[in-house]
Amino acid sequence: MTPASWPGIWRKPSPTPERSPTAISPPTSASNAPPAPSADAPLAGPWPWPESCVHRPSGHSWGRTGGTDDRRVPQTDRTAPPSPPASTAAAPSAPTPAKGRRAGPRIHPAWWVALIAFVVLVSAAGFRATPGVFIDPLHEEFGWSRGGISFAISVNLLLYGLTAPFAAALMDRYGIRRVVAGALLLIAAGSGLTVFMTSHWQLVLCWGVLVGFGAGSMALAFAATVSGRWFVARRGLVTGVLTAGGAAGQLVFLPLVALLVEGPGWRAAALVVAGCALAVVPLVVWLLRDRPEDLGLRPYGAGPEYLAPATAPAGAARRALGALRAAARTPVFWLLAGTFAICGASTNGLIGTHFVPGAHDHGMPVPVAASLLALIGIFDLFGTVFSGWLTDRFDPRRLLAVYYSLRGLSLLLLPMLFAGEVQPPMLFFVVFYGLDWVATVPPTIALCREHFGEDGAVVFGWVLASHQIGAALVAYGAGVVRDVTGSYDLAWLSSGALCVLAALMVMGIRRRPRR
């Protein structure tokens, strides 16, 4: 039997001028489908055929109507019932992802970029700081004076700071990955070539120039760039974590390097540093990304109103120098630069470079002194992260005043704490100094952003340059003091007094009124 032979089923409906079958659209989803009638009830609705003509014969093929209705209609007619009136239709539900389609990532990619940046900063800082444990071995093997060896370290520290503002501008222009990968290659070359040196100028070239340029390209300006591009919320916290990585790396690496120096020798230590630098390059190329916009995302914590910044104009040097000219017209810049120079003098320049030989002068073994310096780095992780958290909540100026005051007090007490063995007062100094080591960085970056806006990262690069200028001067000066007086006591006391001065200077910075 064919559908055409069914009596009374396929009779042509009487024409209705107000409705046409072609004007009927099928329902788009189950949410706006008409209520399902019971199994014995006649099909209701404005069908294109008379209701009396609708039957349910058995033994034939049927098609299902829209929605959840269990009624069947012949498959030969593909016209579905129309949507119910708007007054009775259910409100459409929120769209749900299709089956098999992945939802958005649970972890924002900004956190992965921050993790890679943390690894890079730890590595770069460790590479830069290793010459501190080379002072005695190089003095014994080549007969170079401690002042001459300290001069090479001073060049390293100086270029580490002066490279930072240009590196920040280069990252804006050419991307983070290219700059960081190139910097790691410079470090590997500088460290590896030291094993062939026979003259003092070669030490200055390798550890001073090459390693200084490379490490400076991944300095704290790199941390400011990453946190500024990828984060809106938790920016201070991320800055603190990255800063802690940079500071901790230069200290945590020291015990390993000291053991290598005491065992196979300083050349083996230099080759290990070169190999580690090369090992980080593939990680940077593979995982590090320049901006969240490259992935079609907004920075972490940014709302819908966020506008991506324009691409930096050509000329990284021009932009860096332009930012310096504009910032140098303000007293805030000079106060930040001056206080941060004292910060560098009392950390990288003095403790980071001369703590190990200074403790060794009092009979402490070099690996033990290097382990104490590494312990400072471990506590620096907690102190700097906590400082970033505080920076999000309190006045950065007051935080800096507290940090510099306490640091100065601890340095004034340091000459009385040295001994051949580790005593509890020295452990207290190590813990306290570690918590305060570079806790100054998050508040300083916050003040740079507050006063210099979009150029804040580049301006901080120049402030960091002053940090390293102070470090370079004290690194060389403390070596000369040791050669002349036979002790580092004058260096410890002078740096403590400078820190007290920095605490007074930082309170002269005026807060910028909020708009």
C-alpha cells in the first residue's frame, strides 16, 4: 500500500489565505518547542492540513516531530510544525559548548609565561653572580689582585644595569623571545671562553662584557615587562615572584659553583654555567610568548574595556633615551635612582660579591660561606613575594623606608657577627637580610608605573642602571678597601650608613594624585 492509497490522509487542504506552508519555520531548539501532548491526544497546532485528516496508521515509516513530542508524521513530508507564539515560548537558555568541544583553559596562559620567565631570571642571575666565588682561585692561579678581579666584576655589574633600559625597549620592538634567546647565547659564550684566558683583560672581556650584556638583557626590567604585559590583577605579586627568582638565582647557584671550584676547579664551574645557559634556550623559544594578544587573549585580570597597547615605534635606543630625557626632568626619577643605587651597593655590590671572601677572612670555609649566601637567596623568595603582596595594598614609599632602615641597621652590626663557624647571630642576620634582600624592587616598580605610565618599564630599566652603577662602585671599592686595610669592616659600615640615608630620601617622593 502506498501513501497515495490511504483514504483521507493526503487530501489537499483547503486554501487558507492567512497561512502558507512555506512561511512556517521549524523550531530551532528543544527549549522553544511546543509542549508534548499525550499519546492519545490529537496533534494540535496550526498544521497545513485539516486536523480531521491526521491519523496514525501503523506499519509504515515515520519521522519525528520537533522538540520532545513522541508523535510521528510520514517521512515523505518534511514540513515541521512552526514555533509557538512568542508569548508562550520559553526563554532561550545560555549557549553551551558542543559535545567534544573543549572549554576555555582553566589556567590563564599568563601564569605559564610567568613560570618560564621565573626560570630564565633564576638562570640569568645565577650566571651573573658566579664570579664572586672565583676571586680567590683566580688570585691564587694568576696572581691578580683582588681589586683587579673586582674590576672585572664591576664591569659586569655596570653593563648588567646599563643594558636593561635598552633591552626593555628591544623587547617592546622585537619581542621577548628573540632578546632573551640572544642574551642566553651571549652568556654561554662569555662563560665558556673563560677557560682559555691567560690575561686580565680577557677576564674583563668574558665575564665583564659578554656575561654583563647577556645578563643585563634578562635583568629586572624583563620582570617588569612580563608583569606589565601579561597581568592587570596580581601584578605586584607577580613582580615580587619574578624579582625573587632573579635575586635567589644568583645566590642559590653559588653553593654548586663553590663545590665545583673546590673540586674539579673553576674551569669546570665555568663550563657548567655555559652548558646551563644553552639548555635554557630551547625552553625560551618553545614556550615563551611575547604578548597575550598573540594568543587572542587579554591580560590576566583585564576586563572587556581593556585596549591592547600600540606596537612600539622603531628605534629601541631612541625610545630608551627619550624616556630617560622625559624622566630626568622630574625629581621623582632622581630620588628613585639614588635610593636604588644604594640598594645595589648594599646587595649585589657588597654582600653578593664580597660576603664569601669576607667570611673566609675570618676562617669560615668557602663552601660554608657560599651556603649562607644561598640561604639568603632562599629567604629572599619569601621576602620579595611578600613585598609584592604588600605593594598591592600599602604605600610603596613607606615600604621602601622600612626596608632601607632595617637593612642599614643589619649592616652596621655585621662586622661583629663573623666567626670561623656559623653562630646563631649570623643565622639571624642571614634570615633577616634574605627577607629584605630585594624587597625594594616591587615598590620601586610600582612607583615607576605610577609616575611614568606606559614608559614605566623603560624608566625602571634606567633606575635599575643606577642600581648596578652603585653595585659596581661598591664592588670595586670594597675590593680596594680589603687590599689597603686588610679588612672589609669599613665597607660594611659605610654601606649601612648609606641605607639609612636612602630611607630618608625615599620619603621625599610625592604620591601622584589619582585621576
